[in-house]
Amino acid sequence: MKGINYKNLSFQERAKLFKEAIQKSEKKYGLEICAGYINSWDDSENLLIQEVVNDEVKNEVYFDTLRKEL
């Protein structure tokens, strides 16, 4: 879909393409995106990036902290 102005697509079309892009990235980098808590002291749900090996979370980081660290 090269050359398409994605902002002109409907919300449903953009959401579908966004989901597909996330799924491709998850496979490429061996990571997953989910919502949840890193520890019991969290006061709200957060978007997390996780490394999952054999159904066990090995590493995870808040999505928002990446903006501060990069």
C-alpha cells in the first residue's frame, strides 16, 4: 500500500493496518505488546512490551518509559 495517505482511510481500515503492522513487528523482534501491570504498586493499566519465552515473561518494560529513555 505504498503511496497511500493512511489518514484518508476510515478508522476501521487504519486500525486493521495498524494491528497487522504490530503483529509483524512482534514476530520480527520476538516481543509482544500487552496491557497490564509490572508490579502490584501500579495504580492503572499500562501498555507493556514483553519478551515471552515458553509462556513465561522474561523481560518487560512500560511502553511510555521508552520515550523518556530514548
